[in-house]
Amino acid sequence: MTQHNPQLLACYGVGPDTAATLLIAAGDNPERLRSEASFAALCGVSPVEASSGKTQRRRLNRGRNRQANSALYTIVLARLRWDTRTRGYIDKRISQGKTRREALGCLKRYLAREIRRLIATAAAEPRVHLSAA
């Protein structure tokens, strides 16, 4: 894992299991994820309109890779537990009128943006392959 993407493991709250799950979700060709929105859709954290009548709201896309979505949720929970900035962000979103669930959705989308950037930069770097001669 540290050979393929050490920056991902250095990200706060990302462990070897969640990193592996997210790298598997990105696949062997991370260049196909042209934008952070495409990675968010792949992980199932892109917003989908769920408005009805006078109520306007969005929910997260329930489709796509459920394991990647679960990995993002695990990372968000770890950050909520130990990172004061994350707790402050949740408190700020709740004070703005969002529910805890909606605030967690915002955090998962932010995290997907951050992780996609790490995966893309690692894919762009040339790798040196050592032969076992």
C-alpha cells in the first residue's frame, strides 16, 4: 500500500483498509476520473435532487460502489472522533440548519474531493519498477 500511494495513508483518518478500498474503487486507470465529481459519483456521495412540493432538499446518491462509500464514512467517523476542525465543521453546519446526516454528507463529499486529488497526483507520478533479477 505504501508503495502505490503513500500520500493517501498520510491523510488524516485513512488507514490501510480504507485506503485499499478507495484505490480499488478508483481502479487501475485513475485518469478516467476526470473530475472530483466523477469520483464522488463513483463513491455514491454526489448530491441528488430529492425535492417534493415546497420542500427543497438534496440527498446523497445511494448507487455505485457501496464499499467506497463505507470507507469514506469510516474516515469521516475517525475524523469526527479525533479532529477538532471536523467537529467544528459539523457544529457550524448544524447551526446553519442542516441535520447531522446532511452535515455528514457534506463531509463525505469534501473527503471524496481530497482523496481523488491524492489518487490523481499519485497516478501522474512516474513509478520506478524494480526487477527481481
